[in-house]
Amino acid sequence: MITIIDYGMGNLGSVKNMFKKIGEESIISSKKEDIEKASKILLPGVGAFDNAMKNLDDLGLIGIIKEKVLLEKTPIMGICLGMQLLTKGSEEGQREGFGFVDAYAKKFDFSSLDNTLPIPHMGWNKVYLRKESKLLQEGKERENRFYFVHSYAVNCENKEDILTTTNYGYEFVSSFEKNNIIGCQFHPEKSHKFGMKLFKNFVEKY
């Protein structure tokens, strides 16, 4: 069962609709029992880091998510804010993240550039693979395009965790992959054929 976690942060319907397009059943839920039964977990999110972690804590979901990911090795994909929640934290807030990946989210800083770019980074952009992966690798093709909306980007301490990078003023980590843990700063559910392929790979190959 594919469980999309509902903690009040983001448009979850578009994620569910993308799974429907590729012929996969999924549920949107904030119930512990639905997370316990999950064979795959999606953690989408839009908004503030601290609010997200507080909502998850208030719902009593932090413990079960950690158990599923760390002990049962259930594949999890964090999307946008959800990706940042999988890290140790964000300079946006004070709360700790899940800490599954040794990484930290920081706001875009263009002070060293000649031209200041708009924040948030919004729209389509290319992502470049930095390692082999079942998620995105497709023959010799190493470039994909995805839709972004974000003001913060993740810095990975362990470079081996970096799956893709993207350029917006400078190079940033647009996705990471560490064993069963995947984070995507972009929105696969808004990225048409590229997002459909990514979700299909996540379902079939993890």
C-alpha cells in the first residue's frame, strides 16, 4: 500500500492523481495504522519547517515514521518541504528534522552574485544525475526536467547522498538518495512525463 501522509501541509490530491495516472493505488491518511501497513511512504509538503514538524508531532506520527524507515527499511520519498523534513533541520526554524540524512536546509543566498535572482526559485529547471540510481537513470540519458517552487535548498554533508543537482544562481542539491530514503526538492506530481516516470520507478524498483 502506498501511503501519502496528510499532516495539513500541501496539495496531496495532485500526488495521488499522479499515482492514479500510472495505474497505482494510493491513499491519503494521517492514521498510524495506514502508515504501519504502508509498503511505500510519500511525505509531500509546502510551507514552514517548524509548522510541519509540529503537525507531525501533534498527530503522533514521528515515531511510527522513524520505525518504518529505520527499522523496517520502508522506502520513503519526501517532496519539497518533505525532503527538508528528512534532514537534521532548517535555518528557517528551530525544530529538529527526522535526521535520516546528514543534511541541513538553507535559504538561497545570492549575495555573492552580480545579479540577484528571484526567491522562491519557481518554474521548470533541469536536474543532473550525480550517481547511478533506479529512480532516474534511464539508459545514457542523464538529464531530466522538473517543476520547482522553493526558497530553501538542502546541503548534504555526505556527497555520496546527492542524487541530482540543479543550477539556480549556483549549484544546489535537487534530490538525495540514501538507501531507502529519497528526497526531491522538485515536484514530481507537477512535472508531467518526468514525474510519472519517477513515481513509476519508485513503485516498481524499491
